[in-house]
Amino acid sequence: MIIAVTGTDTDVGKTVLTAALAAEALDAGHSVAIYKPTQTGVEPGQDGDVHAIGNWLGNPPQLTVSEGVRLKDPMAPVDAALHSGGPAAAAALPTLADHLRRARALAKWHDVLLIEGAGGLLVSLTLAGDTIADMARGLGARLVVATRPDLGTLNHTALTLEAAAARGFARGVLVPGSFPVEPTALQQRNRTNLRALAGRHGWAWAEGPPAGAVANPARRQRILHAAGRKLAPVLDEAPLQVAPDTTDGRTGFVPEPAHAG
């Protein structure tokens, strides 16, 4: 099975979400590969996102982690290449065909392949403008979109789901990449509205990892494996159950519950 993890923006919890999915796949007895097409903002010798996941999970032998290309500047991939090496460096970035070939090689030898994108759904990975959406479509991958519970998320998420649908993803999974243990009223309302938004687009909904899931080294493995259990349906080959749409049909938002009195 191949799953592509992307987000509505940068820093929405894609790496922790990918780690939780990997934890669940490993718990189910699967061999797992994680491929990061483009890692930006990391110097040579430093751990990138996929290496962090390996460390969080104890680097089990059933887990393989791999990067397509590494760029030191914390920018979108093409801009990072241009900034560090000019047009020649941008032209030397792996092509979509390169990424697909590497991903298929990993998928051949592993039960589950997880692909973690850079930034959001439509960030260009190549000089030709290919995105994680193009890569997921080329691999026939299940698309998982990490979203956030904060102000502005409803617009960002709606735009992302519409862009995904326009590229052939009539189904997918929407997941909050990080949700506070003690959410504000806004975050609670956004979670309810995001689930309804998923339902209106024909997407499934799953609860993601809690905020601070990897902050405590002594607890991170346990937390990631617990979060992974909630994500088990994402790894099921069967069609996912669409999230219920509980909106009132007029405003598009979930109405506040009535209060007695």
C-alpha cells in the first residue's frame, strides 16, 4: 500500500502524522518505507524528517527511511535550489520520473510505503512544477491531508480539498496533524467544522496525534503508537467510510447545539 501525506500548509504536523502511521503499520507486522522526495532546511549531517521518525520509533529493522534530495535553505524546494546553486542546481533537482522510480523501488520491497511531502499539496518539487499531488497520482497512492485547528484553517482546507478533487482525488483522508489536549473554543469548533467539510467533499476523517506528541523522549514512542491505532483505517485496503456531513445545509457550518432554558 502507498500513502502520500501532505498538508494544507507547512508546519501542520505532517512528520508526526507520518510517524504515527508508520507506528501502526509496524504494529500490524508490516515492513515500512518512508520516502521524503525533498528535504529542505537541513544541513549535511543533520537528521531530516524521515531520520527523526526513525529515531522516534527506535529505528526498527522493518523500517527504511530515504530522502530524494536535500537542500539546506528552509524554502520551497525549487527556491531552495535556486538560492543555493542557481539555475543549474534547480535543473539538477530530481524529476517526477526520478521520484516515481525511487518510490516504486521502495514499494516493491516493503508492505507499506509512506511518502511525506514538503509544505502543502501544490508546492513544486521539481523545476517543471510537479507536486506531491502529481506524485501520489502517478503511484496510485491514497492521499492523506494534514490540517490544523487554528484560525484560517477552514479556508485553507477547503481550497486544498478542491485542488485535490480537481487532480482526480475524489476520496482521501483529512486528519488534524496536531490537536491540543486542552483545545480552545475556536479549535473545538474548527475540528467539528473540518470533519463536516471532509464529509461534504466525500473524504474520510481520522483523529490525528495530540499536540506535543514527540516532545517527551520517554513517552514519544508510546504516544505515537497510541495515535497510530486511531489511524488504523487509513492503512486498510478497503474503501474508507466517508465522514458524516452534519451541516445545516445553509451556512455550510455545523450549527451550535441548542440549549435548554
